Amino acid sequence: MLNKQLTIVIPCKNEGINIYDCVGLIHKQKFVEGVRVIIADCSDDIESLNWLYRCIADFSDKLIIKIIDGGFPAKARLEGSKWVTTPYILFLDADIMLKERDVLIQSYENIFAFEKHLLTVPFQTEYGWNWAFRLFDITQWLSCAIGTPFAIGGFQLWNTKEYWKTGGYVETQKFAEDYWISSKCKKNKFLILRINGIWTSARRFKKKGIRYMIWLMIKSYINRNNPKFFDEDHNYWK
């Protein structure tokens, strides 16, 4: 059982049915009975709030779901992590869908067996956009090769003690906060687990464009030792 090993933290704001589908697929994972799911939410539309509370109504037979106050993703993840008492913590975004039932157990077994501090996975997405994630896979590998691992905040499985050694998520950061914290992991303690079944929408690429996303990574690397850079939103949320 994963309930004594793993806690899941999900930042959420006006995700609509996404949060319901995300938690519903967690509910279908193997060995999740009793796993805590902490949703750090700052939704302000009624539909999203209704879906959020339907999660409690429909999935509490297996999951222990707790809703707390959130904010921007960095603050939401930080607040959620304060409730974690298990050896491992998974930061999962509300639009990440675990399509295969063994994603969680495989991820846990690998981070434990290989004594890694941080584990992430590749993503699949909508038809016609998978090339963008495969391009990201290459840049992610290059980033790790030069000593600054990058795990998208959508799926970051941390050893909880090692997570707190980084200082945790910085609540003032509004931009590339996932890069900031994952870059603090030693590259020999970072693992990209090559498994299938983790799906997300292509909305980030559609909204911002692939050039912007590459620019984000380059600028983040250049400013990797400049915390003030990450406190600005750089028009990301517009």
C-alpha cells in the first residue's frame, strides 16, 4: 500500500472538470487505498468549486482528500507540502491524467529502489502536439547533462526530506518555480522514468507557443542563480 509512503499535492485554480478527472484517475491507481490527496485551491468560479467538492463525494472511499487554501502554483505547492508526513511527496498538476493504473506504484518503486531524490516522467498530449513534448525531452536531457535537472511541476516525485533540504517551493515565485526547485537536485539523484500513460493537454504550448517555452527554459538557466528573476511573472499568466 502507498498510503504510508506517498502524499499527493495538487495546486488548483478554476480547473473545472480537470480536477475531477485528475483525482478520478488517481482513485483508479493500484494500491492507493488511504493515500492522502491535498488540493491547494484558490478557485473563484462556482463550476470549478462544484467539481472540487464532487471529488470528496465520489472518491473518499479510497482517498483521503483535503482541500486547503492555495494561490499561485509555487505557494499552493508549498502550502500543500507543509501537510505531508510521508517519506515521499508527489506534486501533480490538475491537468495531468494518469491513464495507466500502475504509474504511481512504478514511480514509487523506482525512486525508492534507486535511492533518487527527485523523479519525473515524460508526457503524452493531444494529436499533433506530441512533437513539442519530445523536443522538451531533449532540452530536459541537455539541462540535466550540464548539471541543472529540470522536472516539470506537473509531475515531481520527491523524497520529502530532500525536498525540504532545498528549502521547498518559494511562495513568492511566479515563473518557472518548478525549474528553480528541480535544479537544486544533484543530477545523479535525478531520474526520468521512461514510462507511458501520463497525459496532459497541449494548452500551454497552444497558448504561449513553442518558442516562448524554449525561451523560458533558456532564460531560466541563465538566471538559475538569480532568485529575483523567478519572482516576476514575465507575462506568463497573461
